[in-house]
Amino acid sequence: MAEVVMAVHRGDASGGKPVEYTVPLAPGMVVLDALHYIQGHLSPDLAVRWNCKAGRCGSCSAEVNGKPRLTCKTRMDSLPSDKPITVLPLKAFPVIKDLVTDVKWNYEVNRKIPAFSPRPGTDWKMYQEDVERPQEFRKCIECFLCQDVCHVLRDHGKHAEYAGPRFFVRVAGLEMHPLDGLSRIKGMRNQMGIGLCNITKCCTEVCPEEIHITDNAIIALKERVVDQFYDPLVWIARKITGSDGR
Amino acid sequence: MAVSSGQAGLRNIEARVGLGATQRRDLWWVQPLAVFVGLAAFGIYATLRAFQGNFYQWGPYLSPFYSPLIDPEHHWWPLSPAVLVLGGPLGFRTTCYYYRKAYYRAFFLDPAACAVGEARHKYSGETKFPLILQNIHRYFFYLSFVFLVSLWRDAVRGFMWNGHFGAGVGSFVLLIDAALLTTYTFSCHSCRHMVGGNLDCFSCAKFGGTRLSLWKRVTSLNEHHMLIAWTSLFFVAFTDVYVMLVAMGKIQDLRLF
């Protein structure tokens, strides 16, 4: 039976190193299967976060050969086997143990976003043409691969002043909701730091749900920030017409 | 099964920090290198041609670098006429959302590619001068209409030979150039926002149906914005080269009818 060498990060917050394991290959095997093999046969204390093994729960995110990916959706036969396949934890978040990182910061950011607030006197009727854009954003499974790959968090560590692509997607879904009556644009600029995003599209490249994060959420929000803060013509037009432009 | 630890050459999580640091094994550097070469080559060529101030016109053809043509006789402007007009297209392209991605990666290495490390520096994204000026992209979009009108006028003039309708190869070159630049302009993210992207509810807005239809059309163009950006950039340079070579007498424009 063919075998492959996996180099898996072992360690905790105080440090760690990659450890090599030789794993037999089976048809249709994914990286998470290989990690389960290691857990079951070679190292039962290997810490791996996972749940559905079907690309729906977003738990098994890791960096496979340097790319942020869901380990349950990364087939072993798609990876070169001439060198050890490296599996490291997400870089943007602190390591708890082995491949498990502490992602609670994301939930703290999420709580700061004003929730859906219906317009006064809302007629609870929506048309498909109005909800198509927010529906795309609802596909997010919160795997946080976009947060991990975003260099603002990953390399510059701006966690204190930047919310990250996952939450721009959430805000975009709320802002474009046909029945929502709140504006979160000021918060996007001042608290959530959308201006720090320099639209290099890595979030879009790694999204397992293929959400067009940059084009449909981030740039759309950046344009709304421009409407409110940087475009005097829009501001004058709204003053004259009394419209909020939404 | 064999178990070993920390083999030499294997990089651990600390090794993901620093310029170019990555565990990616694909050719991640090819794309930023190609973009660097492409944009640098265009920038150098466009600068040289803009300051040359010569060989930009032949018969009914005018190079797009010099359109609209202002003060070609140097009554009040001593430099090349192109210098007067290049700021508009340059600003539109520089603040374009696609090109921002392209040059942030290829020139600023910020980042060079996804999950590839960067040099330590004080990062402020697009929140401070000068990059906060990226927010005026839509003003360059408005300005681009002046240039489009001028380019279409030049394209039509390219079919007028001494007051008679006719066409050379250059006529079609100018026509394709104007069409590509128009497509690039209308595939812009700011255009997409203004025609309908700024609405939350198409069914509730005035002219909502029309705006939804327009938004969908612009969106279908916008999905190919990168391709259109490069094609139009290449063709602007090609059009200028064609007009220059004809004006210099290096090649002869083939008269079709």
C-alpha cells in the first residue's frame, strides 16, 4: 500500500515543532482522514478540531502545505507526496494545542455587530431579487480561513482595530438586507477598520464556500463608506432629496 | 508506522514570519512577477511616449495617449500635449480596485501572495495619506466620460478621410481601443455600486427594476474586470505603437476601402 509522510505541528502556546508520521494512503482519502489515522494508530493525544467531516461545520481549518484549507475537503491525491505534507495550525490565532487554535476573538468581534433591526412598520414580505445578495453571504460556515489568510490579521496583527473579512461579510449581509433599518457604515469605518483592507483578495481565494468576499461584500461596503464619508456629491444629493440612498 | 520529530529542513510555525516566508510549494511568485513586469513595462513605455510629444498623429488617426488633443501647437503649453491629459486615465487605473490588488501584491509585496510573509512595517492600509485617496476612484470614473467621448470621436474620425467615409487598418484599431476602454470603464466596481449596488431593496426603490437590470449587466462585466483591465491596457499601448509606427513611416497603414 502506498504511504505518505505527514509533518504535523505538535505543541502548545509555549512552543512546538513538526512531527513526522507515515500514513498509508487509501482511495478518496482527505487530510482529515490522515490526521484521524495518526490519532487512531500513532499518537492518540494529537489535538484536532473537527465535527462534520463534510465541509459544513468549518471546524477543521488548518494550513496544509502552507495554504489555509479545510482538512476535510483537501484530498490527499491533490497534494505532492515527494516531500512530507505539512499540516500547521492557523497562523492568525494563538495555538492551544497541536492543530487547535483559540478563535474566541472572532466571537467577541461578532457580538459587537448590531444585529438585524427591522425598519419601523416592516411589511414582512421579501422578493428573491432583493435577498439574492444577502443569501450569498449566508453560505458562510465560519471556518475563519479568510481571517487566517488576511494579512492585516496574519502579518500585521491588527486584531484590536480590524474585524476581518468574515465580519465584513456578515455586515454586508445585514446592510444589504431589504428589511433592515440600521446603518453600520460608520462602525465599519471607525471601529471595524475596513480602510485597513487593501483588497488583495486572499479571503476570496481561500473561501471553501466560494463566496465572492472581496467583490460582493468588502468593495460594496467600501463604496458605501465612500458614499457617507468621502463623496460630497452624494452627500449634497441626499440633503436635497431627503433620501438615505438605500 | 514510523514516527520521527522535527526533521531538518522542515519548518515550524515560527518560520511563517518575515518577507517571503511561506510553506507554499506552488509557484506563488509567478503571478506577482508577471504583474510587475507587465505594469512596469507599460508605465515606462507610456511615460516615454507621453513626454516624446511626437509621432502621435497620422492622417485621421490620433494616439489614445494624446486624446483629447490640447494645444498641439504649443501656444500656451510648452510640454507634450499628452502630459495634460494622462492624469485622468492614470488616476482611474491607479485607484481601480483590480489594479490596487495587483500593485499592492507586485510592487509593495503587501502581501506578495496569499499566506506569504511580509517584511515588518507600520501598516495603515488605505486609512492614511496618500492611500486614503483611493476613495476618490468614483471621481476618476466620472472624469473618464470626458475621455470616452474624446476616444469615440477619434474612432469616428478614423473613418473620415478628407471628408469621405473610408477605413484603414488603423480605423479599426482605434475603434477596438475605444470599445475596450468603454467596457473597462463600465465594468468598474464604482459603476456597479452606483447603478444599483447602493440599494438595499430593488423592489422598493424608484426605477428599482431598471436599476436591478443595469446592476446585473454591470455585474456580469465586473466579473471579468481583471481580464478587461489587462486587455484594454495592452490595446491602448498597441494602438499607440500602431499610430507611432505609421506616423514614423516604419509601416504603411493598409487602406481597406
